[in-house]
Amino acid sequence: MCSVDPDELTEMTRATGLMDISGGDVLCRKCGTGTAEVVLRVRDAYCRECFLAYFVHKFRSTIGKSKQIRHGDKVLVATSGGPSSVAMVHLIRQGLNETSHKQLRFVPAFLYVDESCLSENPSSGHEYIKKVCEEVTALKFDCYVTSIEQIMSAQVKPPVLFTKEWNEEHLLKSQSLEESAKDLLISCKSLSAKEDLAEQLRRDLILQAAEALGYEKVFLGDNATSLSVAILGNVAIGRGSQLPGRVHFKSVHRGIEMYRPMREILQNEIQHYVKIHSLLTVQAPSFQTKGQSITSCTEDFVMGLQKDFPATIPTIFRTGDKLMSSSSEQSRRTTPEPVVGVSSCNEICVLCGSDLDTEQGEASAVHAILVSQDLSKRKVEGGSKDGNETTNIVVSNSPTMNGCCGSNGSAELPENSCACNDRGGSCGSGGRDSKREHVLSQDQLECYLCYGCRIIARELRDIQQLPQKVLGLAAEQERRKVMREQIQDFLL
């Protein structure tokens, strides 16, 4: 592992035991005069003042050195009530109260996502909404509330502002949407796919809420420990190409800028900060899997290694900082002849919003996997007499999805799925035929999914349970693809 470590650890040496400061006779390693109250990295003892200065500096320098957050920027801060979120709220409040030359200049508002409908105790959701939001509003911040099932709705509903008169009726609940969200996760056959899908839905809902409220910048509470686990975990679940957008300080998804100001701080440092300031943290009800998934096994491995080798997380984290993704333009230039079932479109993934990573060079691992899957599929289809039918996706036609859905050999849309050919019009022309349904096969949907989301799609028992927005985006891109092919000969 890399021996260069910014946290003053020069080699991977096994820890020999935590320093005992209970006797009050250990002095701070920084100032040399104060009594040590916090031990970091096994042997580094700090007094309260030096630790707080060190902690606040990490947070503020992460924001300041990027020069991305400017005076007057409106920032939506996602909070869950956990230690990292609570510490971030407290740091922002302190930063806004600082003197003029140290003061944070952006205008924050906070967002809480209620995930109680996916937990084992859905009825406790209202109680935790009040606990989390009251802590935020007590610091004179606006706090908005939305629920995870809203991601299943075809119509975007903006989050609701939390007030003193808050009650459960203020948050628009829908029994059908709650059941849809539960059924979607239940339909995933593997625990890893469930966790990954829940993460994609949660992040997409935050972006949707930011757009609905008019915010272009979002703060997340990811810390160095959680990001280190994510670096290894995302590689294992097929999202290695998306790591820069998942772990760097800034990433852009669906036109919204996402920032991670807590990314330089370790989880145990956050716990010390919360304890010193006596901040209230809550374990809000959320989606939890029963059993071992790839992510949970990765977390156990990293945390176990960190206990014996304190340089583990800093080393993984700094390695992730160096990762860069190749540009999509370069990938398209090096892409060989298309493989059957692989889209030639350069659109983003309709589920997670990342750039499609399935169009790589001939020597890439993903290309080899796609070729292998294509050959295996041909063998199965050729040896079956009855022919296994692929799962179809039924997407209602919408006036906002303009374009023609007429079928040809490449689109493989079933005959009579639309009346465009009968009346010589297009899907967006309205009338009674505009309510007809379009049908996409699972293979067609996968053309608009990144490699990681394709794994999720193949783990689903019923592909129709995906959010209507996802299915609608896929259908819209399929119609555009068909239209491009139809007018290709007429383009200059």
C-alpha cells in the first residue's frame, strides 16, 4: 500500500494498543500544555481546544480550497440525524456566526428524507421527522421534508417546509406509492442489489428535491470512513468507473452540483466532536437488509483492518482521490464495432444519472463481459424449443415524450403497439390513440443503463416495478433512437 500519508503516518504498522489518558497526566501533542482529552490514530493525544481547531480546520479548508462555494450561493444540505449530518449542521452554524474574514458566505437550507416506509417500524417515521427537524430549526435554519416513496411518483412533488405546527398530514403520503417502493426492493433477489438500488433512489430523490426547490448545489454528509468503504464496495458491485463522481469533493448529477465537505474527516473524529458538544444524534428508521451483502462485508473488512492498521482508511481514501475517469469522447473514439445488445447512444444512465460506461475499448473488461453474455444468450436461445421470452416494460405514452414510436428492425417494437402508422401521425399528436402503451423489452432498457444498474435490472423479478420516471426516460430515448435511424440518410 502507498506509504505517502498526509495524516503523518508513513508506514503500515500494526497498532500496539490505545493510549490511556484516563489518568489526566498525558499532555497534548500539539500545544504541549493542555491535558489530553482525545486520542486519534491510536497514539496521538490532543486537548479539547487543539482537537476542535484541527476538526474545524479540516471542514473549512475542504470547502475553501475548492473555491466552488461562492458568496450568496444557495445550498441544500441533506441531513439524516446521524453523527456526520449533525456535526455538519453544527459546523455550518458556527461558520455563519464567525467574524467577517472567517465567516461562511453561502445560504443553507436543510432536507430530511423520511425512509420509514421501508423500515420495520413505519409508524415511527413521524416521531423521527420531528426529532431531526427540530434540531435544525432550533439553529434558525429552514428544514424541508420529503419521503422516499415520492421517487416512485410520475409527478414531482416539492418537499414540505417543517414548521412548529407540523403534523403528519403536512407530508403528502400515498399508500400506493409506499407499496410500490416496498415491492420494488422486495423484488430484488440479492441483498447487494437491494442496497445499491436503495442508494440510487435516495440520491435521485435528493437531486429531485433540490431541483424542485430551486437549489443548484447540495451538501452530503459522507465522511472519509464511509467513502473509503464506498471505494472498495463500488468496485465490487460493478461501479468502478463511477468512483470519481461518488467520492470526490464535487460531482455533477442531472445538472445539480453535489459536494462532500465532511470527506476529510474520519468517523471516530466525528464521534469525538459530537461528544464534546453534546449534540443529539438519532438513528432514524431507514431501509436495512438482513444478512451479509457486498457492501457490509467490505465495511467489516475495512473497519477490522483499520483497527490494527490506522493508516488503512487514509490510504484507501487518498488512492480514491487520484482516480480519474476517461472522457466519454475518448471512449467513443476507441469503441470497436458494436456488440449485439449494446447501445450506441451517448446518453446518461436513466436510473442513476451517471455516464454510460458500457462503450469501452476492445481490451476492456466490460467489453469482454458483454461479449460473453451475448454469446451465452445466443446459446440458450438457440437450444430452447419454446424460446424464453424476455421481460417487457410497459410505459404509458406521455405528451411530453415527443417523437415517433413506429417500429422497425432495430427497435423491435411489437406490431400494433402504437397507431402512428395507421393515422400517419406521431406519438405526441394527441387524440385517443395518444394513450396507447409502448412496450420495451429488458434488453432494450439495458441499452440505457450503466453496467452497475444493469446488474440491478437483472436482479429484479419484475422490471415494471421500476419508477415510472425511469421507464419513461428509457422509452423516450428509445423513440429518439428510432427517429435518428429513420432520418439518418437525410442528415448532412
